[in-house]
Amino acid sequence: MSTAADAVTEALSELHTRFTRLRDGRPADYIPQLARTDPDAFGLALISMDGHLYSAGDAGTPFTMQSVSKPFVYALALSVLGLDEVSRWVNAEPSGEAYNAISLEPDTGRPDNAMVNAGAIITTALIPDTPAAPRSDRILDCLSRFAGRRLDVDEQVYASEAATGDRNRALAYLIRSTGPLPVDPVAAVETYFRQCAVRVTALDLAAMAATLANGGVNPLTGDAVVPEPVAAQVLAVMATCGMYDASGEWLLRVGLPAKSGVSGGLIAAGPARFGLATYSPRLDPSGTSVRGRAALGALSERLGLHLMHNPALAASTVTLVATAGDLPAAGAAPQDRALRERVGVVVAQGAIDFTAAERVLYALDESRTQGAGPVVLDLGQVTGVDRVARAMLRGGLGRIAAEGVRTAVADPARRLALPGPGQRGAPPDPRSFATREQAVAWCAGGPAG
Ligand code: GLN
């Protein structure tokens, strides 16, 4: 059975199909082990703030985090030391340079930000290191909590980078030579290599991004991994610095805090909305996944996700998920009661955009207790439905109706009706009634006619 929330999976699958055709770029090979990955692996994943998972393609294929680890280790440093202390050692200005550039302030030697290697190495060095809790264990624990499951290190990739990572070692020596650091970046660079070699899937990365988007609370486990202000600080730095010298262009066009890594991982976060991740190892010259960049850009446009466009959303969209049998039914005959028992009812309220529509579609599926029962969507308390949400709701209801099941909306304001004259070939309007009771009565009235 198709489910209503498949609208999200469908969007991901469509992008997967569309961008699989992109064959530009190739996997990184300056870390020799990374050159051995399948260049055509391609996965996408999205996790909502309610912990709903959506994916397409190779979303369960493992790869190493590389630079996608940087915002999460920065989050750990901020939670342990606070923004003021961390900012003494690493700035938060876009460098406009490549990830491995010598981006150090001339007077202080402070790296420009924690998303470029120089800043990430210092950030790793700032994580306290004690015999009871070694720095690399603390980092792996923290990354695991962001992902919501125990992660491990790909020892082969680690060894491969440790054997060839002299540029990063040189950066660490340079940092040590420029300023009075409280910690040793030269020792920390090995830990930095280990954090880069932590193994994840696109689904893990989506959970990690969703945790940042969800104020530091993992939506899958409920674990408060970092305090809310820290999550916001990290997202801010990702927004301005996460895509290196392409950060401004990315914020302009895609409009989401993001972070890329040279193994082909790419994350983006919609604050209070979702975490997104893609995996495809074909890289552009700046070290960002070609397909990931294209897919996230298209998804942002298609689903209206640009940060600067989105109005604030009321928290609860769905106010009731039940069957009509649970609702008062004045004057319903006993034989009608049995029929009403089969009718799922979802009541929504407020303004409906992509995020809210996803919740409604999910609730529609939930309400169908008997697997294939009829369903009523009550929009009587809805204040607005945007273009994307209207298409999603119409699509979700249409999918259920296509199974030969009655679906109806209580839509007194006709918010699901398409504006303008109906287009030829467009799917039909959902069956619409002025009240919930009328919609329930119709749905309870036997097989679809
Ligand atoms: N481990 C890699 C490096 O330091 C990470 C770089 C990246 O993903 N951009 O070179």
C-alpha cells in the first residue's frame, strides 16, 4: 500500500533519478583510501523534527564523515567551553578560501572559522583530554549521540589520511608557531584525522543535521545532545562558512546552513523543520559533492525551504487523529456506528506549509487504523495552505483515493481548491464538504462510488 507521506519519499526519489545522470567530478584521491569508493553511490535522506525518516537510493551506505564532522565537534567545544572562550581561539568569519587554506588572522594567528581545516584542528584541540575521558573518545561519543546510534572509526581511512596528511600537520605546526594556545594542535591533528574517519550513512547524517535543527535534541532518541543556543550558534557558522569559498552563493541560492565533506557527504538543516543529507562521492573542484549540491539546491527550491523565505510556524498542526467512531455522532444508528469505526479522521489547524503538510500526511496514514480505511481530513481550523502544501495534500489524498478508498475533506474555505480555471489532465479535486460530519457521513457510506 502506498502511504500519504510518500510525497516526501517521492520528492527524494525524483531527485535521485534526476541527478544520477550527473557524472561530473570524481572521488577525492589525496587520501588514497577515498579513491577506492564507488563513484556512483548516491543516497538522500530527510528526517523531520518528529523523527519521521525518508530516504532514497544508497541512504544506508557507509562512508567517512570527513569535514562533515567539523560542525559537530565545534558544537561539543561550544558546549564544554562556551562561545566566548572558543571564539578566543577560532573566529567565525567566512574565509572565502578553500578548506585546506592557511586561513589565519595575520596579527593573532586565529583561524577564520571552525569549518576550515585550520579552525577545525584547533577546535579539536580545545576538547578536554583526560586519562579518564580521552579527547577522541569524547568526540566519538558526541558524534554517536548526534546520530542516535553507536558510530565507529574506519581504521583504513584513518590510517590512509594519517600516512598522507602532512598538509594538515603543517597547518597545526603553523598554528602553534603563531600564538599562545592553551592546547597542542600538533597532538590534536591525529585526533582530527580520527574524527574525519568516523563512519556514517546518509541517514545518520540526516539525524545529525536534524538534531542541530531541533535545538540540539535528537528527534529519534530524544537525547539532548547540546544546549539549544549551541545548536543555533553552529547553524549560524554553517550558514556563513559551511561551504567554504562557495558559502555566500550557497546561502543566496539554497538558503540552508550546510556542510560538505570530501568523502561525498553533504548535510543541510532547516531550523525547526528537518535535517537533510546526501551522499555521492563525485566532487567538484572545491571538494563538494556535485550531485549533493544539485539535489539539495533543487529540493530547497521545490519544497520552498530557503531560510529567508519561511514564515514562523505554529508548533502543533495536527490537533486530532482518531476514527469517526470515537467522535460524538448525534443520532447515528447502531449499524452506522460500525461503519463510522472504519473512518479515520485527522483535524489540522493553523498555517500549512511543507513541514505542516508532512505532519498532516503522516497523521492521515496513522489514522487509517484498518490499513485501508476511508479517511476524512478536517481543515475547518486551518488558516492557510501554501502552494507546496496544497499540492502535497491533494497528492496524498489522491494516492489514498487511487486505492479505491473514499477520502474527503471538510474544507469550508475551499483551501485545497486550485486557484484559477481547472487545467486539463490535472488530478480531480478531493471530495469536499462544508463540515466534518458531512464528510464522515459520506465516507461511512460504503465503497467508493
Ligand atoms: N580529512 C579531510 C582533510 O582534512 C577533510 C577535508 C574535507 O572534508 N573537506 O583534508
